[in-house]
Amino acid sequence: VAQHSRPDDCWIVIDGAVIDCSKYLQEHPGGPLSITAFAGKDCSLEFNTVHKKDLMEKFQDLVIGTLVEGIPMSEVEKHREPDDCWVVINGMVVDVTKYQHDHPGGVIALTAFGGTDCSLEFNTCHAKSLLEEEAGQYVLGPVLVQKKRRKSRRPTGAGAGGGGLSMSEVAKHTSRTDCWVVVNGFVLNVTEFLPQHPGGEAAIMQYAGKDASEEWNMIHQPEVLEKYGGKYIVGKLGAGVATSEGATTLTLDEVAKHNAKDDCWIVVNKMVYNVTEFLAVHPGGEAAIMAHAGRDASEQWNMIHPADTMEKYGKKYEVGELGSSMGGGSGGGSGVLDEDEVAKHTGEDDCWVIINGKVYDVTKWLPLHPGGVAAIMAYAGKDASEQFNMIHPEGTLEKHGKKYLVGDLGSVPAGASVANNLAEPLLQKAIPNEHWWGEARNTHKMYGPLGPSVTNFLIEYSYALVFFVVMLAYEVGATVFTVKNFKVVHDKSGLTRAALFMIFFVTIHGLGNLHVLAGADHFNSYGYFLNHPVPWGKLMLPVELYLLFAGLMHVFVAGVRTYKFKKVSMGLDQLWMAISGLFILAFIAIHLSQFRLVSEDVAPKYYFRSKWMYPFFCEKDDTSCEIVHFKDLYRMEMELFSSLGWCAFYLVGVLFFISHAREGLRKIITMHALIPRSRKATVSALAEAIIIFIGLCYLSFPIYCYLCPIRDWDAYMAQQPIPKGEL
């Protein structure tokens, strides 16, 4: 309905009925405006306020349909071609036909999911709020979700004991015609969902009859199950959980089998540890551990170690809790590995990668990866830290990657000392964090024996500076006159391009205003140079007019987008750009009224000998230079900031600017096509540093004026070369 909001194509909604008023507008007794004001919207309240309820019975010929709660998936599936492409993201139907060519990831990344639900793929590599912030204008409405829940198919036999379904019952449903999985304690019958799953049937069938919670939580937002899984829920998982087929239970008898130097397990506080590879580097020597090989060492351990030592240092050696089941796979992540070893595992049937100093065997994850096998295989046997961190939330691997962990990257340093001091922690970290080969190490390029590589840092940020300058030059040079907003009012291009020009101007303005720290001659002659009607000054008027136009466009488009895509009920974080923007707008208006809009006739005058080369003034006794006067900006600033109130107001205004500009630049860089995906993080960090630096420049002005005031204004006037006739 919202797409039909023009006078020549006007739909409205009244009491659930969709009405095409396009041909009726001129006949309406109240005039066309009273209808077009609600074009594309529900005006039931307004209609019923001034009309009788039975009035619509006379206009049934205008009714074209009934409003539904959402767009049915069957309708979405019809729009799967590049020139008519709809997708579903987090329950909302999005028409990406016009957006696909602007998509930083390319056209195919969108059209590949035409007519389907791509929520999983979207959430895997995008922030949750991105759809609303960047593509709200393309949202058509919610997808229609069947509200009627299926009847729970609870078994009535022993499998239903304990008030819920057991894993043994779930394990019976493992075929394509009868597929159950467990997610976060809920049993789901996903049989009918298999052909609709964006990641393909295989991604689900891997976990048919099993608990898929860990894999689910790794790639889905917490509320996805609650929103879309209701109709598939069979029931709640009960207490009886069966161990997987072929698994071995960790008992003391099982631990006792591992009592040799080349296969050494111990039990500490009901947790089984495989300490085989730690024996050689244990500070207390091998004998201290081997004395308890294959046995429970809890009592001896607790006598000489702090309570939290195992939680801090023993995680990578854990096999499992005593009494739990142990699968027959490879033995978890307990080794200390080097890059040469990782580089041997580069096939689809044996694929290892390095992420944040740890080695992961992702062979079994390849067919399940939402981004496809190729996205991982591009880094098989290599360090994928930078690419992984760029699109995944912090803590993802710590929460969900344990089952794929092989071990920590690095080598035990040659000649490591081995003492016989039992006071040392039994499982103290083999490799100190502060060493370049420890857990802090990501790649050999980023770190060296002396710590983080300065060379690599300079190279990375040199590239970032180049891309930032290129982006800024392109956006400033393209001008706001080429944006799409002249046809599509709420398009974001006018918002971002105007913002970048204003940031460019504010940066130059801030650096120029540093002249205030050099004194009145420097500051006022600089102001005279920019504003006085001379060849250079004549160029400033068009720049100021363009700046005004860009500023008004930025405010207007931001206002339209906020009204269109935001709600007052949203949190402060969602509305912060609008709130800070309003404060900055008021701040700029006040600032201009105090300085730029004050005429020279009203302002105090400052006399100096002028020249048109830097620093734009001559010595006071240099008679070769003409004596000129200009409004005394230096004095105006000093007098204004002698007030603590005004000083505080300007400081707060600058802090608002820093916050607003930082967040705005981050969003622009994230979406900008000229900045490669691999460089977005460093370019964003560089942009943030630039904004903070410019902000500090502006903060310094009121602080300097307040702390270093002019105490003798008579002496200040006496040092000026004022002509006798002007005294």
C-alpha cells in the first residue's frame, strides 16, 4: 500500500479494506488534499471520525482488496529475477531491485537469494540494525507468518518422561520425511522447512535427531527462534539425554588407561585433563604430574594451587567432565602448533585455519557455512583473523568454536627452564601472553620478537589514509547536485555526501582557527584574508553558499529519514544521531549569530598592516604595507569565552560534534563502495582518530581563551597601528 502514495496512484486503507482513490480524488467533497494527505497509509481513524460507518458500502467499486497482516511467502517467491527481486530479512520483505547495484558485496550476493528468506546469511555478516539504518526505504512490510501453532506431538511412552521429550525420542526422527532437531531446549519438527532453508537441506540434516544449539546460536540472532520457530516446535526437551552412539563415558576406569608419558590424563575437581603435551614444559618437572597419571589428583592440586587456576589456565587441556560422554573424534585442541603444520591442511577433506592465534579444524563446518565453502577455503592453511574479525561479533569463537579448536598457534621456546618447584601451578600457561609467540600473536606480519610490528602498522594505516582521502575527494568532487535525493527524497546519498563535505570544511576551518593560539595579529589577519572582498575573498561566497545548501540538505534528508524509519519508542542508541544532530544544529545557529553574522560596523575593529602572503600581516612599523581594519574576532572570542557558561556550552557542543561525526563516518565507511572490505576496519579507526583530533582542536579554543584572557584592553588597543583620524 505504501508504494501507492502519489495523487495519480493513491491507495488508502479504511477498516482493513484497501481502496484505490486515484480516480475519485477530484470527486471528493472535501477536496483531493484531504485524501492524498493519507496516501499509502491507514486512515481508518480519520475516516470514522467524520463519516458514518456505512458510507463505504456505497463505494465498494473502489475497494481493490483486503489488508493482510503481512506479505505471504508465496508472493515473495514470485519475485526472484534480477529486475524484480524480493528477499526476506528478519521477518521483513525487502525489494532490493533498485539497491542491488549499490550493494558493496555485488549484485549476485543479493539476487542469489531472490524470492527466499536470507535472514541467516544477512545476520551472519551484518549488524542487526543495518537493515533499518541503511535500507529502510526498500522494506515493503512484514512477511506473513502462520500464527496457528501445530499440535505438539509428544510421545506417550517412556520417552515422554520427566515432563518433556527425551533425546532418545528425538534421535528416532532423522530422515528427510521426518526430521527433528533440538535448539536451546526446544524440539523442532523441521521436515516441512527443509526445502525452504536458505543454507540447503544438508545444513539441517547434519543435525537430524541431534542437538544443534551450538551451531544455531553461532549464526542466528537470539530472537530468531522465538519469532519464526514457533510453528515448528514439538515440545520441550526433558531430562533424559542419551549419549551419542559410539561415545565413551569418562569414568575413572577410562582415565586409568591413560597413564603413560605419551598418553597422560589426570582428574582435577571432576574434570578430566589430557596433559601429555604439557609434561615436557611443566615448571615442576614431569615427575610431579606422572605421579598422578591416570588418577584423581584433586587433593594434591588443591593443596598448592589457587582455586581459579584451572579455570584460567587449564581450558585447552580439558577432555570433559568426569561421568560425561566423550565422542570418538580427534582429541580437541590441546597442541601447540606452528604455521608450517597448519599449512599442510588445505583440502576440503582436511581444512585448518588460524584465527586470533588459535588453530581450528573447520573441515566439518565447510558444508554448513552460510557464506559457502569457497569463503573458508580461500584461507585454508592460512591466518584468517582479519577477515573473520571484520564480520563476526567479538567472542563468537570463544562461545561456539571450541569443538573445532585444534590448539594454540606457536612453538614452545627452545631452552625453556624446567624447575622442581611444586609451588608453581601444575598447568601454568606454557607460553606467556607477553611473548610474540603467545596467544596475543595473530600473524607473523603483525608481530615480531619486540612486540607489534611498527612497519606493518604504518603500512596498514598508510593504505587506510589513501582510501580515506580517495573517498573524501570523490564525494566532495561529485557535489551534492548529483545525488538521488532530487528524485527520491529520503535516499541516503544526499545525507552522506553533504556530511563528508561539511567534515572536509570543518577540518580546514578548525586547522585555520589554530591561529588564535598565535595571537591577535595572526587570527584577525587570517580572518581578513578569508572574508575581505579581494580576489580570494570573492571565492569564499560561493563556497559558503554551497556549504549552506549542503547543510540544509543534510538536515532535511536526515529529518525525513528519521521520520520515515525511526520511532520515538526506540532506544537512545537508535535515535542518538537525530538527538545529537538537533543539538549541533542549534549550536551552529548560535555560533554564526555570535561571529559570522556580526557585521563589521557593529563589531569592534582591529587595525593591522596587511599583505597577501602568509602570515597575512606585516610588522607594525613596516610602512610598505597598507593599514587595514577588520572586525576584531580575537577580542570577540576572548570576551565571549571569559564567561564560564559560554565556555561550557561550546565544549559540550564540540563533544556532541565528535560523537555525531564519529558514528556518521563509521556508517559511511562501512557502506562505501570505494573502500575494500578488508580495509574498512583500519579506515574507520583512522577516521575516528581524525575526528577526535579535529575535536580536540576546537576544544582548545574556549579553554585557551578562558585560561589566558586579555587583562589590559587599553594596552591591547595601544599596540595597534591605528590611523590618527580613526582614534
